[in-house]
Amino acid sequence: MTPSFGPSHGPSPRSGNRWSDLERPPLNAAALRRALVLPGGLWTSLDVVAATGSTNSDLAARAGALPEGAVLVAEEQTAGRGRLDRTWSAPARSGLFFSVLLKPRVPAERLAWLPLLTGVAAATGLARAAGVDMSLKWPNDLLVKVPGPQGKEERKAGGILAERAGDDGIVVGLGLNVTLRADELPVPAAGSLALANAVSTDRDPLLRAVLRSLEHWYGRWTAAEGDPAASGLQEAYAAGCATLGRGVRAELPGGRTLTGEAVAIDGGGRLVVARADGGEREAVGAGDIVHLRPVD
């Protein structure tokens, strides 16, 4: 059974909600600020722009002049980026495309947990608000199950990218397909909340849910000085990680390939792989992970 972050109250999926097809209304920036930018809270500002190249790039350029907790949301990204310099594109107002500025005061060796933390927060918040099971592919992908001819298929609906900004800042960006239809998918392996039969694709409450969940997990993690075990982050990530227990092929920097079973997430946020050739287990800190289908 694939681990996932399931909806907390188990709503029954339905399709055809009022925002899923022709209507893609703009986000209500004023209402989002009233709900999220609160005294004593993490989020200090929230701006929504109609279009930009990359929210990560824009926020990183202003990081030195902004306090922690700045949020930048775009209705459309024309040069969105993922890991390994991959592009991320989607029709205007079809998803959530945003970046946040964080300045965590934790030991440097624990900063690798920040994109994993964002994945846990996003999956947890979206499971509640959208009523759809979500799981995580190490290190930064959000997965949903989309009905297909062979049953439910695991599809990537979102991705996370964390980048340093200035002396003490980290910009974390998230792109999520919300109302993309099958004929709009950039690649066949992509998915969206709508295709996964989410009970809601109204982007305002979805964004509120993700940012509130991110504030919760970030607060726990920083209060524990970035300790993934003490904060509960390591356990939560492992519980929702679809990569663990799977056969994987890790395509590593330098052209090396490692094949085996993903067996754990270590204290540094690395994926531990039990080698198929019987060699010692290896911790992977960077690279592209391919989930391998089990052999019948």
C-alpha cells in the first residue's frame, strides 16, 4: 500500500465542482492577507501578481530588503523552474505558483530538511482542504492518484524548489497543478488535483491550507533547532513517502547510476538505498530518482 497523506475527514470524491472546467477565477489577495498575515505569525507580507517569470527568482532578488515570511504568488509563471533546471509551465490560474522567504536559525547541516518539510506541509494541508490522498516522492515531488485504464496511476501534481537567497535567506517555491485537464498536461506523467477527483479546487482555501500547514511544521522544526527526529518531521516524511519500500534507480551527479530498494530517510534527509548488487547501503543526497515497477 502506498503511503499517503489522506483527507482527515474522508470526504467522498466528486467531480464537476464549479471551478474545475471553464472558470478559473483570480485569487483574492486582500482576503488571503487578512487570513494569513497576522500579528505574531510567520507570514509578514503576501503579494499576488498576474504573471512573472519565476516567483523564486523575484523573491530571491528582494530577499535582502524583506523580513522572513514574505510570500509571493503568481497567477501564471512563464519561466518556472524545478530541480535540475527543469521547466514548469501551466495555464494562467490553473494552479498554485508561489514562493516564501524563510530565514531559519538552525545548524547548516539541517537545512536540507527544508524542502522535505515543505512537502510534508503541502501534502498535509492539501489532503485536508482538497480531500485527496497525496504522497511524496523523494526529495521534492507531490504525487496524486489519477484514474486510468489500468486502475489508479501515480502522477506528479507538484514540485518544490529551495534556493539560497542572500546571507541568511532561503526561498522555497512550490508549483501545484490544480485544475489542469488531461489535454493541458505538459507530459503524460503529470497530474492535477482535478484529475485526482479532489472535492475542492478553489485555490484560495487551498493556498491558505498549505501556508498554515507550512507555518505549523516550520515552527515545530525551528523550535527543535532543525532536529528532524525531535520535531516529528522525519517520522512524518517517512510515513507519507511513496519512495520508501520501492525499487528505485538513482541517477546521480557525474553520470553514475545506483539501483536498489529505498529503505530509509536518514538524519540528513538523504535517501538510503539498499543496493541491488548486494553492496553496502548508500545514502543519496542529490540526484534524480525513478520509481521502478515491481517485477511480476
